[in-house]
Amino acid sequence: MANGILKGKKGIIFGALNDKSIAWQAALKAHAEGADFVLTNAPIAMRMGEIKNLAATCNNAQIIPCDVSKEDEMQNLITKSMEILGGKIDFVLHSVGMSLNIRKGKSYTELDYKFMHDTLDISAISFHRLMKTLYNSDAMQNEGSILALTYIAAQRVFPDYSEMADAKSLLESITRSFGYHFGKRNKVRVNTISQSPTVTTAGSGVKGFGTFVDYAEALSPLGNANAEECADYIVSMFSDYTKKVTMQNLFHDGGFSFTGFSEDVFNVGK
């Protein structure tokens, strides 16, 4: 049930591909709570996805293609978004991640470094590029909120998550470092949400993903958080109820991150 907690707020949402995407669900929730926003994704992802259907559902939201590895395209996104929305931005969701090494089935001990460079650039450095563009353009409203999605593999070893674990570690470090500067100047808060393994197009590409989803469900005392529940959390972080939360990695995983053992895991796969 919507309460209008984002009424009058304006934002940018990266990464909505289809209705399995966390970003897709976040857009639906933000729209229901009264926000206006621009949708963006890489040009190739936009051709593959169904983002136009989402835009139509969300009050005909404008769509701006953006290759997050290119500074000129990031600047174009921010400039055009401010024109479309009629002013500064209250919230941004960075839901971006890609690993060619995982797609090509390369193990962590045999990474292609050109692929790895691209992974780090797209999945982590793009968050710095986004915030640098917002910062230099003075595009954020005071007390705004910037979020990125991460995963517990930044802290713990999940072998099949491969180089994406390195990317998420860098993403979380960028969050803290840029969060300090954005907080000092504009009281803008910058955080990551560390989500449960979620059945999205990107997540499903990781080897053994289905088995691990079951394992996490069994270990977590509250069970896995799904995309819709993550969207609720995202909306709360965009709202004025979280003005003093910044530079944090916020676990949204049903308690998985702090549970050492559960007998239920022995029943996985039986």
C-alpha cells in the first residue's frame, strides 16, 4: 500500500531490463510512492529488454540510453535528466553489473584481464563516474540519496562469483569515499544495499546460482529477500526517513550475512 513518501521527488534509475530486475521493481515502487524519474540502461540492454513497457506504466517516464563507461554519455544523461525533470535530482539508483569472464566461463585463476578491466569499469568505476558527474554538475538536491546494489561476495568468498566479487568490493569502497565528499558539501547520502541472491537475468548467469539460492534461503532466518522487497527498501532509502544514513553497506538478506549455521542447510537438494 503506497503512502506517497516520494511525492515530489525526482530521480534516475539505472538498469531496469525486465520485470525480474530489482531496478524494474524499484521503478514501480517509486512511481507508486509519487516520484518522477528518468530510466536509463546501456543501448544494447535496451534493445534486449522491455524498458518501454516499464516507462509506459510509470507515467510515460523518459528513457535515456547511457553507456556508463563513457564520460560524455554520463554527462548527457545527467544534463538531459535535469531538463526533463525540471531541476535537480533527489535520488539515483545504480543497478549496473557485467562480467565477460563469467559469461565466457573463465575461472578466477584464468581471468582475461581485458575482460576484467571492463568488468571493474562497468560494475564499479561507473559508480564513481556517475557521482563525479553529478557532483561537478551540482545536479543533486541537498539531502538527496544515491544507492548502488552490491553482494556479500565483497566480504566473503563465493568462488563462482569470480571477479564480480572484486568489482563489488571496489564499488563499496567508492561508496564510502565519495559519500564523505557528497555528505560534506550537499548532505547527500551514498549507500550500497547488499541484497540476497535474487533471480534476475544477471544473477542467473552465475554458475550454480540455483543451488546457492536454495542454500541462502535455508541459512537465512527470515529467508531470502526478493526483488519486490528490495525495491521497498530502496524506496525507504530514497525517502526523507533515512536522512542520516550514509557511507553504509546495508545488508538486505534475511539475516544470511550474520548467520553462521543452520540445520536447515542439510536439507537443501534432498
